[in-house]
Amino acid sequence: MMNGMMAYIKDPVNNKPCFMEGSAIQWVGNTRPYEELVKDWTPTQKHNLSISGGGDKISYYISLGMQDQKGMYEIKTDKLKRYNALLSVNAKVTSWFTVAAKASYNVFDYEGPTQQTDGSNLWQYAKSYYPENYIYQPVLTGPDDPMPNYVTENPVSYLYAGGRNITSRRKTILSISPEFIILPKILKIKADISVTPTTYQREKTHPKQGRVNNSWTALEYRWATDNDGYIERTSTDKYSTNVYADYNQTFKEKHSISALIGINQEEESYAGSSLTLKKMLDPYILNPSLVEDVTANTSSNSHSEVAARALFGRIMYNYMGKYLIEMDVRYDGSSKFPNDSRFQFFPTISLGWRVSDEKFMDWSKSWLDNFKIRDSWGRLGSQPDSNYPYQSVFNLVEGYFLFDGTRYPTGISTPSLVNPNLTWEKSTTKNLGFDFTFLSNRLTFSADIFERKVTDILIPGGKDYPALIGDNDLPYENAGILKTTGFELQAKWSDRLANGFSYSLGVALSDDKAKVVSYPSNPTNKPGDGSLYKGYTVGDIWGYVTGGILQEGDFDGVGANGKPLYHGAYFKGGQPYPGYVWYKDLDNDGVITSGLNTVDDPGDRKIIGNNSPRYRYNITANFQYKGFDLDMMFQGVGKRDYWLASTSSYWGDGAGSWETYNQSWTPERTDAKFPMYGSGVGSYAQTGYLLDASYIKLKQVILGYSFPKSLIGKVGLEKLRLNIAAYNLFTISDVPKYYDADYLSDAYPPKRTFSVGVQVGF
């Protein structure tokens, strides 16, 4: 070390470049860049087999499927396997009684490396790790190093610990559907009865792993300091019963009436247990007895039951296919609500008018095939995620005093307040739609405009409570109101030419915007990251207006405290330096603040964008000619803003990314895109680094060829089709390359998928 600067030297043992601070060892020139954490490609295989047959009295269908997929990690990669089987049988017992039965079994097995990174995804973590570790350190020390072939602090080395995270799910669905014909073609009674048992288990080993980091003589244990393990078992049983009567009849070939009435009953029972093992004697054997101290193991058990019941009905009248009226009703009840507010009535009504069949539209018959107007109004209900939100329960709490190494006393906490009058959230939707078909069904177009209003939304503290209660654990109330408006448009052109070439082109566009009408839980209208308040448009981003990056010329020398003097507006108590971001003083008070942090007084913040996807669209194309077919689909979002707060891709106040680091301000790089690396002042939401998250993606391309029956029939085949498919071929967007533009997530690398398939029918 000289004059406070890092000195580069040669490691005397291996003659490799490194830099040292005290006993610290940091390699320069990593032999395995962190991008090699993931593979360039990985294989997946899928196979499906189906068999059907039978006669008039009994028929059957059997299908089998499997999927084997390898993961993206280069080292100790993850792998997934799925298996599914289905048997369906339909039997006509008598002329008035038929029965259908189905049995399916699904297997899901996933095994991956234990993530020794404080629970975060390893791919995500590697990008945000300090550059001196993922750039300069090798994954393993060299064979000739003082401590050869040991893992380092490079995050990729976590995969070498050998810990595995294994999850398995088994799901069975058994159903039977008897049908009784009361009046042929008029009245029947049918039931659908099913049971769905599901089991889930998870086993995780977390071996301790010593690393070479700051010394050649002692290992460091950062994430896993002991050999730990985890076992989880759950089972869920679902029971569903539907019994209904279905009536259909036509009078005088003009008036068609159909009616349905029935009852629905659903029950779900859940049981789960978990066991955490500490200081296992063998890091890979999950045996509760093979630990240093069995009393250090901890366990938990849980059980819950929920049920729902509903009466439902529908009546529909159709006059000559010209006028249609339909009414649906439900009377729903749920065990998640108290007895007095458990049941609610939810009606829906729909109207349809085929205008093109009217006499006054005869003039358009040559080019207008169909013109229909649709209108509907309906109300549905939704339940909370919590199973028992209206019940006040006690919780066990650990004591605060240590006696002989044990916390005492263990007690019971005061239960939180609950609202005994909780009920369903209600969603009321109004929709107006138009359907058109032109030019002998070659051109179709539909348009819908809608308004959805959700009332009685469950929010915490929807009423005024005494201040002595505090802000935590306020009971939920049915008090929030959210209003959404939007539209959907679809158009498609299809045609077939004289030479047999057929094609179709389609486009769909939709948009919606949601606004909070009432939210009593935030009476002062405080904006923030996802905070709701009255008048809030869902997705609004509050932030500062970026002025630029401070340069050395923006400062008036050095003050008495040895710090640069800056006379512009800045954060109160903050000390700016060259390379820091500066923001515009919108309220002209000489300091950058968030004011009272309310909508009326936001200080120097304002709404700078909205992260809700707007103008979602897709474009489809299909071409067919002499057995060949080509399908294409583009998908995109026309408008979306996004504030990328994750340190894994932009900012240096945590770790930042290597790309950000190379584009950060330095005295020699004053025109840099980003402020000085590690300044910590760039992470405020602001206009200068707000992303345009709109995108267009080629979602899929499928090229296939179906062999003519005249050819394959000679070898006993009914169908033979080959296809080549590609998914997510390219994306045009300003979103960083590590992000999936659909979900704006960097939890796993965006992937392109290519597949080759064969379909054979006998």
C-alpha cells in the first residue's frame, strides 16, 4: 500500500497478478468470467402418446407424456422431469343413463443446487456481486497454490458445495360424471364429482463451505457455517361436487329456451410439517438423529380446512338467432367469511342483437356477412388469500431472558384486532361489444369497451382507530374501491387462392387503466413505491427530475472542512461531489426534498411515468400450401415505463453491474452515462434513467409439414407431421439484456427455445 492506493504485485508462489491489502488476496484476470455461470444451450425432450378406441356402448382414451429438461447452470446444473398419465372411459349403460370416468396422475420432480447466497437466485446474485470477486477471482484456486483447488469468493463457486434442493409433487385427479336423460333432447340431470389428492415434499442439504478469500492459511465461512438441512412434507386434498339440471327446447323453430340450475360444493384440507436440521454429521444425509445435538433441530406443523358452496343458475332465450338474452346467477358462500356475511348474490345479464339479419340491412348483404351488438353487466366476488381472516388468534412468543442458555419465559402474545363483518370483494363489469364479418367471412373484426369497478376491497385499517392501537396489525375492512376502463380490438383476414395457397393475418390490441377511487388506509395521500391513495393511477412512478451529472466546474473550490463547495440545490445534509447526480429544484426552496411526502406537497418529486403495460398487442400469421404450414406470432407492449431499482443491473450503491461500472463517471470519463460508481445517489427514481420498457418480440415460429394420406396410408399411418419450432427468437427493447421483457425480471436468463417434433397417428 502506498499513499492510500492499491498496489499491484506478483504472487510469489504462482507468479500470477494480484493485488493485496494486508493479507487480502484478490486475483486479477479471472480464468472463468461470470457469464459462464450459464450455458449457451441446454436440451429438453418431450414425448406424448395417445390411444383412443371403442364403440357405441363404450369408448376410451389413454394418454401418456414425459418431459426431461436440463437446467442452464454450467456446474452442478438443475434438472426437471415431468410424467403424466390419463385414462378416460365413457360408457352408455342404457338409453337414459351414461357415465364418464377419468383418472390422471402427474409427477413433477425438480432438483437444483442449493443457493448459498442469502436466499437470492444465484444468476441474479452473480450479476450484482462486487466486481473484484466475480471479475478478478477464479472459481477455484490453482493446483499449485498454497491451498490448492479450494473455492473462492467468486459466487459461481457456491455451486461446488454440492448441496441440493430437491422438490417432488404428486397429483392425482379422480372424477366421475353420471348423466341421466329425463326427457330426450330436452331435460337431463348431470353430476361431476372429483377428488384431487396432492402431495409435496422438499429436501435441502446446505453443506458448510470453506473459502479462500483474505488469507492463504485460513478458510472463511460466509454463508454456510454449519452443515444444515431442511425437510418439508405437505398434503392437500380437494373435493368438488357439481349437480345440475339442464333444460333445452325450441318452440315453432323460432324460440329457443335453455335453463340450468345446480349446486356446487368444494372442500380443501391441507396438512404440512417441516424439520430443520442443524450441524449434521454428514452434510448429505437428512437424518434427524445424525446431528451433533438433536435439541437444536426445530420443527413445525400446520393444518387448515376451507370450504365453499354455491347455488347457480342460467336462463337463456334465443329468437331465430337474431335476439339473445341470457341471465346467470350465483349465490356463493365461503368459510373464509363469518357466518352472517358468508353468502352473497352475484348476477350477470347479457344481451345480443344480430343487426345484419334485420330487413333494413338487406342492402349490405353483398359485403356484410354478420353484424352483432353485445352488451353485458355482471358482478362477481373474490375471496382473500388468508383462510381465517376474521378470526382472532393467539401466537406463541419466545422469551427475552436467558437462563442456562434457554430463553424464558415462553408466552402467548395478545391477538391482533379483527373485523367480524368481513365479506366478499365485488367486481362489477359493464361491457359493450361489436362483431363484424365481411366479404364472405374473409375479414372479421371485433371491438369491446369495458368498465370494471371493484368495491369492498379488503384493506388494513379502513376505519379510524384510536392512536394507542398504533399502525401495525390493524384489522382489515371492506373499504377500498378500484375502477378500471379499457378496450379490446381484434381483426383477421383469411383467404384461399385458386392455386391452393391459403393464409391468414391477424392483429389484436388491448389497453386498460386502473384508478383508485377510495383508499381510507392512506388518509394523507402519501405517494411511494406501490403506495395506494385516492386518485392514484395504478403503476404511477414518483421521482425526481434529473438535471445531469455534476462536474468539477460546478464546484467553487474546497471548504474549510476539506469538502467541495457546491451552491446548487441538493439533499438536506448531503454532501455532493463531482460525479454525483443532481436534480432540479421544482419547488424553488433551494434544497432537494420530498416535502411532506403527500400528493399535495411532494417537494421536488412528481409523477414521472407509469409501469403498467399499455397497448398490449400481438400479430399472427399463418400460411399453408401443399402440406406445408407456417405459423408466426409477434407480441409486444406499446408503452411502459420502468424504474430499474435493482442493484443487479444499474446502480453502484449496492454492487451494481459490470456494465454499469464500465459506463460510470470518472474524472477522465466526464461524459459517462452513469454517475460515479458507488456514489449511492443515482438510485432515487428519476427521469434521467427511467427505462422505456415497451418491446416487440417474435414469440414463436412453427414450420410444419404433413405428409399426404395417399403416401402414408400405404404403411398403415393415419397422420405423419414433422415440425420445427422456435420461441423467443428476438426482442427489440431498451430493457437490459439480462431481463425478460415480458415480466421485467432478472431472476433467470432470458431463453430462446428451439424444438423438433414428430406427430404420428395410426
